[in-house]
Amino acid sequence: MLASKSLGTDFRQSEKQTLFRFLALYVLLTVIIISVFSFIYFELQKDLMLQQKKSTLQKYSKELIEDLKQLHVNFDKTQIYPRNDKFDSAIFDNEEKLIFATSDTKLRLDKILYLEDEVIHLVNIPESYYLGARYIIVKVKDDKKWLIQTKKEIMIFAGFTFLFMLVIGYILLRLFLKPMRDAITLLDEFIKDTTHELNTPVSTIVANIEMIDKSQLDEGLLKKIQRIDIGAKTVSNIYQDLTYLTLGNEIVSNNEDIDIELLVLERVEYFTSLAKAKKIKISANIIEKTTLYADRFKISKLLDNLLSNAIKYNEVGGEIIVTVEGRSFSVQDSGIGIAEKDISKIKERYKRFNKSSGGFGIGLSIVSAIAKEYNLNIDISSQERVGTKVSISW
């Protein structure tokens, strides 16, 4: 079964989210860095290959120039453009217009040595314009041996670098999170110890107030007792919330068939004094009796938080109606309401949309956790300055 989470558990979940987000960003930056270095390395290897091929292409270029010279001299005897099985060639005039080429591939004259379309090109400018040729291009097919070797080296480099950087990033993040983890653990233990110490005095105050025969008290003393009662119950509710948050994982569920009508009447009576402090009328509307198989303490805690929120966020002189009907119960108030855009976020822990009133923003978070444990449906409808209705169904 699911249970409410302690601060330590919450932090562990937040720690995992932080870890994954950091690693995702870290991995992205690592990939970008590896890609940049891989590109630089690739370009260097390509330039190295071109330089290695340059001497061969210069040799071919000299051979072509010599053949063009012979053709220029003996043009009246033969008009066959020189060809060679080892390379392709092309010649351009002074205005960069093509005179002749042994292939129809795209050529360019703005670079001296370059690789394009898997073909290595060398542009040469002879001393004499044989046949009107100002530019001579010789080109050979790239055998791609350098490319295969470069890709292999880049993959090995990228793989090892990526794994190394990933391990380093994980270690660094764990080190950075350690102080926060220690602080949260200390805070978690402090809250557990504090709530444990609060149990006895709070329970004693509430129990003794309930034992007082209020009919025997004069009006002045009765008001003082009521104020003590309200304060004690407020502290008791905070204590129970903190207990559930910090010890929720350790609370064993004792499920039973709960009479929702009796539970509602009991909790409405309990909160009557708190409601009266704001002149709020609180009542139960039992339309149809129903039962729920669950842990009584947890369902009581769920209902208490709904009632507590209804009082906190209600107007002075407002009204709260708790309705039991079919397989559901609801708490409706005439309070400040919730903006429609905020309803989907209201179950988040510590989320508050009104800073002037209310508690710590953990009430509906606890309601949500208990509802999730017992597969209960939560429906929240609200309108600003009109009120809020929270329905629980199963």
C-alpha cells in the first residue's frame, strides 16, 4: 500500500529528480563538447589526407600540363584532349569558363585543394596558357580509407569520453547533494523527535478540556476554556499532520468497515469550537448512510484536513456543510475559493495560493496521499469569492 511520505522520502524523490535533470543537462553538454571535438578532429584528418594526396595530384597536374603543351604545339596534327586512367581533369579559360573536362562533375575554382562529392580536387595555374587554359583541375576518387579509420577513432573516443564524463558528473552531483541530504536527514529526525515530545502534553490538554463540565462554568471562564480548547485542537491537528508526514511510512493500516455517518458527525462536533471562533456555521447533511473499508485514523485525518481547510479559508460568518450520500461524502464551504487555473496544483505539498490565511499547504497533500492509498476519487470544484466543494467517492 502507498503511504504518506516523510521529509526524507520527499527529499530522496527530489534528489532523484535533481539527479536526472542534472545528468540530462550534463549529458547534453557532454555530447555537444564531444561533437565539437569530433568535428574538429574530423576536419584535421581530412586536411591531413588532402595534404598527403597533394603531392600525387601535383604530379598528375604536371603530367597534364606537359600533355597540354604537346597538344598545343601539335594541335594541327591531333585534336584529342589528353586523358589518363589515373585521374580526371578539366581546363578553364581566363574568364573561368570551362574549355574541356573528362567528367561532368561540379567544379569550383575558389579553392586550391578540396574534397567534394567524394572526389579530391587540385586546382593549378600553369605558367603558360596552353590551349588558352588559365586553370587546370585534376581530380581523383577518394578511397575513403581515411574516413573509415577516422570514424572508428571518433567512435572509440566519444564512447570512452562519454562514459568517463558521465561517471565524473554523477560523482560530482552526489558530492554536491551530500550537505543538503545531511541537513534534510537532520531536519527529518528533529521533526520526528519534536512531534513525539508534543504528543503527551497535547493529548493531555485536549482530554482534560473534554472532561470539564462546562455547564458549571460562568460565561467569562467558559470563554477562556473555549479559547484553550481551540488552541489545543489547532496544535493537535498540526501535530497529527506532522506525525503523518514524518511517520506515514511506519504507520500500519488497520482496515475496517467505517460508518461514514458516525465519523462525519464525530469530526463535525470536534471542529465546532474551531468554527465558532470565526462565527462559521458547520453542519452535517446525512442523505444516505454508507461505509468504507479503510483505516479509521487515516480517513479521519483526511476528513479533518478538509474541515480544517474549510474553516481556514472561509469567511467570518460563513457556512460549512458536510454531506454524506451514496458511496461518497463532501465538504462544501462559502469561503474565498480557488482560481480555476490553480485547482490542478492545489494537491501539491506546501502549495498555497493565499498567503494571508491558512497553514503550511500540506492539508490537501495528505488528503491526496490517503485517497491514493485507498483508490478514492477526489473532485474539487471551486469559484473565487463563492466557495469550494471537495468530494470524496469510492
